[in-house]
Amino acid sequence: MIVSEPISRSVAGSAPNETFVLNLGPQHPATHGVLRVKMTMDGEYVVRAEPVCGYIHRMQEKMGENRTYAQYLPNTSRIDYLSAMNYTHGLVGVVERAARIQVPPRAEYIRVITSELNRISSHLVWWGAFLLDLGGFTPLLYAFDDREMILDLLEGITGARLTYCYYRFGGLYNDVDETFLKGARRFVAHMRPRLKMYRALVTENVILRKRLIGIGPISAEMCRKYGATGPVIRGSGVSYDVRRAEPYSVYPELDFDIPAYPEGDSMARYLVRMDEMAQSLRIIEQALDKLPGGPVMAEKVPRVLKLPAGDYCYAVEAARGRFMVRVVSDNKEIAYRLKLRTPCLSNLSLFEEASQGMLLADALALLGSLDLVIPDIDR
Amino acid sequence: MRVVNEKDPNPKMKDNGAPATPAPGAPAPEPRPNPLAHLPLPFQAVDYNLKGYHLEAAVQPGQVAVAAGYLDSEGFSLDTITGVDWLAQGQMEVVYDYFHPTRGLRSVVRARIPRENPEIPTISQVFPGANWHERETHDFFGIRFLGHPDLSPFLLPEDATFHPLRKDFSA
Amino acid sequence: MEAQPDLSQLVKDCSPIVRFGLLDDWLALARANSLWPLTFGLACCAIEMMAAGASRFDLARFGAEVFRPSPRQADVMIVAGTINKKMAGAVKTLYDQMPEPKWVIAMGNCAISGGPFVFPGQYAVVEGVDKLFPVDVFIPGCPPRPEALIEGILKLEEKLTGKRRWPIVKPE
């Protein structure tokens, strides 16, 4: 005989031997990588969800002490491979800041254009994979179709589809050509109606709304205590964006909004990312209009870079949040200590507290709305 | 804007990163603002354009939780916690980075502990996000955070007993 | 008396509609044309694997778009990404859980030999998935293009059936 009990009694009052441990991952289609979550369940309700990380730990920080700064550039793309340009920007930014290298304006504008294209392609992968978790297979195909346009553009200038290594200390290693500039404008014109279509097809879909509205509330105070950034904190009403808080590159000269929604539920985080794609299109258009001529590489950048002794930081707004590189240097060509502050680690650390008492399906919707890339956590 | 000196692209700096002393006769540079001067902590303003943070304080190891409490009441958020292994000096440094979500300020708190017995109080009761950062720092350096609820390995295998980012580590 | 039907002539006459062959060959053809991969994307190569399954590169043409989350239902394990020492036990368990006949494709430099994460003094990466179990096809690249993954699947089909589905296109 099954007696249904009220939620609070069933979760709070059940004896310890009535719960069971469900192991999610490390191989699981919904964890977006090798994340293991040890879930103590009371029926369908989560009592405690404890993420276990380290299954893709690739010693990125130890390699920072074994490679020169230039040799470390390819590693930056592989920390969060979906948003690779932003991560390379973090490393070149900290070296340029410490060694006082001035980057030519054309290079800065091209960096902004490529970073924003990368942000859109990262959000498209998130969108497709998130809807795959929720049960809809079609948006993944649409998202990857749009993404192929971006990848073709970036492959034309960098040679790579996913793990670019395009920025160099002092600028870029390759200038863009007319194909890229025309193609970027064509992409912006193509993407705007597509975003409208996605709004009608998916965002206003009643099933999606029932699955996301009110699910997984995260307050702004919880974000602050755990250090969550990016769409997670912007979906809780705080419009914190590194591009405005600690402006870098040529973002101060470009006009764009920071979307923030106050509700704090999964729908708010979803809407933040959809709006960010539209804002990125705005940034790309303005940067294409304002693109100056000139060199793309600073002159007289030493081939062997030694940073003066001391510690230096540089933060960028990656697709998932605040990414910061902290370098401790002892005046050698290899860093003494290279610390990577990655957004997904802070974003996931609040999952344990935020998912208590939720249904399992809702907990997975919350996990998807946090937009995690596990090598970003494990480094 | 940063200016690169064409004759010397790598200007020599003092060890603490402070800019070179101005030429004699030039007016003294304006003192940088210190929005945390009212706290009983030794915060000093630094050159943000060079270092990437606005304020830093070097505190005793026993003071890190107090510092975290003050920064929490000022509205800061925890950015990251990390360690640096100063092998030659026989010390380890624990560095706490904080950022402010609305005021755009960045502050750094440092503490040095002896290398043979690296222990420092935890701040996870002030910032729950410090839980994972301290576990990771323990994984990499072996620093024990006193009062931490669960200092088990975070990124290394569950049965790992080595601390790979120490300077005397060899696989 | 009626002449006995000439069997070899019968086979020649029916050949448009009836074919004879070894059961092994037919089974190999069926298996090659419907390889079901296990969703085992670990890191960056997983994104190129997903792109290969999406509409531009379309693994469905080769019968391989049905990614199975459960190893019990999968034929081929495409190891896409770096294998960690912490993860190695789980990978071996998944391989053991796959029923015979099974194949392994090592996709990407990390699965072949540890990739860019091998340096003197490294402590966490298993240098190649073939240190754990036998691999049938190696696909180099970091990450390999989706076309390279498709070529790897075609090579696996060639290994199964002995014949390549399409000839290699030589550039002019």
C-alpha cells in the first residue's frame, strides 16, 4: 500500500535507512562531461547531492610551472574548450599587463569580435545540450547548424574549429581578411531572425516554461557567498559583468546592455543567456563598424618573455562567468605559480545547497541551467 | 594607457611591483584611494593597471577569518583561494582573492605560514564557497585548514597522499 | 526422366534477387552498417563527436547516430578525451560491461597517447587508452575534425567487412 505523505514530512522526518544513494555519473549523458554526483535520495526527492570532481584533472596549473608563457598558450584553449578565445585572452592579458606591452587597436577590436563570436557559439552548445537534457532533441541540431557558420569563420582565420590559439602576447598572429569580415556581417544578419525563431519555438513553449519557471531558485546572497558569477549571478538580479566592473580591451568604447533577471530560477538564467547572444551580436556589429586599420601585432615584443617579480591578475568575462589568471613570477621565463580562477567551480559549489529537497528531474534542470564544463572545474 | 619604452621593452621593476621612483623635481603622484581604510586591517592601495587588483593586505594566519568577516560585511564575494610554495624561504603563502559584485573592487588578503607544518584557520564558516577552494589548496600543497568540515581530496584520487604543486614534488 | 536442375545455373539466374554468402560476412556487414556508439565524451573531443552527429556531418548516413548512454547496448566505445588515473577504473568497467563483439575507437591525441598533457613529472594522465584495453582505430587530432571521426568509422567498417564503403578521394 502506498501512502502519499506531505513533502516536508517525507524529506525531513524519514529515518536514515529509508534513503538510498544514487550515483550520477561520471559517465552520464546529462552531466556534460565527467562529473559524478552522489545523490542521497528519499524516493524522488534529493536529500543531499554531493558533486565529486577530479575525473578530468589534467594538471593545468602544474603545467603552468613547466612551460614558458608562449608554450602555455595552447593549454588555455583546453580549460574551457567551448569558450576558448576568452581563456586565451586571460593569459595574454596578464602577460601584457605585467610586461607593459601595448596592443594595437585593430588587434583589440578583432579580439573582441572573435571573443563574442565564441561566446555565441558557446551559448548555442549550452542551449542545445540543455534542451537535450530536458528531453527535446531538435534544438541541438539547429544550434549546431548555426554554430557551424561561426566555426567556418574562425577556421578561416585561425585554422582550428574548437581549440584556437589565436591571440599572441602583443596582438594576434594573423590578420583577418575580407572573407571573415563579410562572413561576420552575414552571420549577424542570419542569426537575428534565428534567435526570434528560437524564442517562438522553444522559449515560449509551455513544456519548457513548466520545467523551468520557479525551479532551482538561487538568491543573490547565495551567489555572493559562493562566488558564483556569469549568468548565474545575473539570473539572480545582480548585473555583475567583468566587462563593466573591470573593463578590459575595447569594451568601454562599445555600447551594450548587461541582461539581468531578478527571479533567480532556471528560467531567469535561461533568458539571461538568450539575451546575451543578442547583445553579443550588437557588440560584433559595432566592432565591425569601428574596426580601424593598422598592425595587428605590437612592435618589439621580446621573444623570450620574462615578467618582473611579483604577482599579477587579469580577469575576463568568459561565457560561463568570471575567469581570472593569477601569475606569480620570479623574473624567469616560466611562471613560479599560475593560478586559474575558473567560473564553473564556484558555480557548481552552490549546487549542494541549492538542490536540497528538489525532485530529481528538477535537480538536473538546475544542473543544466548552471552551464558547466567539467574540465573547467578540474583543470 | 600603458606605454612601452622602445629602448627597453622589459623595464626593470622593484620586487614588490611598485613603479620606479619619479624623476626628481616631478610632482609626487596622487595617493590612490583606499575605500577599505576604515577597517582594522592593513589594506593598502596598489596600482590596478599593473597588478589587476585594487587593495591588498598581508595579515597573520590567525587573522584570515576575521578579515573574511569584515570583507563579507562590506559585501565582497570570494573569488578564489590559492597557495604559493616559497621553498627557498621555507614558507607557504595562502592568497585569498575577493571581488565586489556591485562596486567593482578587487582585494587580496595574504598570509604566510611555515612550510614544515602548514596550518591556517578555515574561512568556510564565513564564505561557504571557500569549502572547495580550501580542499583544492590542501590537495595541491598539503596546507591544513583548521576547522574545515571535510578536507578529503577534491581533484586528486580519493586515496592520494601526494601534494603535486609543492616545489619538491616529483612523480 | 527430367534432367536434374543445374544448381550453379540456378544461382546465376537468381542472383539479382537472391545472394549466397558466408553468415560471418553477412553479420559483419550488418554490424558495420549499424555501429552503436557509447556516449563517452570526456573532454574537448566530445564536442567534435557531437558535431559529427549533428546535421552538417551527419553520422546517421553510416548508421551510427544512435548514441547509447548504457554500455550494455553499445557496440563501439569512442573514447573522446583524456583518460585520468582517477577515471581509469570507470573506463575499464564500462569496457567490461559492453557485450561482445565490441570495438574501441581512440579519438584524439589524448586517447592515443595522453595528448598535450604529458610532461616530465606528470601525475594524473593515463598515456593513451590502449594502456587499459585494446584499441581498433586511432584518430589523431586535437581535436580531430568530424570528417576525421567519420573516416575512423569507415576504417572500422573496413576492418569488420574487409571492404571500404567509399574509396578514398585523392586530391588532384
